[in-house]
Amino acid sequence: MGHGTALAGLAAILAAPMLSLSVGELSLLVVSAYAAAIIGRLTSTLWTFVGGLALGILTSLLVGYLPSSSSLVQNLAQAAPFLLLFVASWCEDASRRPR
């Protein structure tokens, strides 16, 4: 069993008591995990961990420092994994283009 599989299992065990299994929350959790895995290019456990940490910090900063009265800010915090996934995919594509 690989390190990534073990970490994913551990994360699921630790997150299960805090999350209800609604479709929306589970989808956001899967997209967050996939965004972190794309940062690690699906091969590096270290960079996947760094990507997950960066995503968590970004989401916490969005929720903590931007005004919560705006619906844009609330939706932006939920959209952070998608934005990170888009940026990571774009950077990956840009690094593969011939110069």
C-alpha cells in the first residue's frame, strides 16, 4: 500500500466525525483532495501535502479576513478548491508548452 493511500485513509477517518455525508460537502471534499493531488502532480506525496496545506490556509484566510456579510466572499471560500485546481492545471499546461 502506498503512502498516499494510507494518508487518504487516515484523513477520511479523522474527518468522518466532523462531516455529515451530504452530497454538497462530500463533493467539495473530493474536489479539495483532487486539487491538492494535482499540486503534487499525482506522484509526490510531499507536494500533495503542501497543496492541501496551501488550500486550507487560503480558505481560512478567505473566511477569516474578508467580510462575511457579502455572499460573494462566502461563495469564494467554497470556490477556493476549484480556483486552485484551475490555476494548477493552467500552470501544468503552461509548463508543457513548447517555447
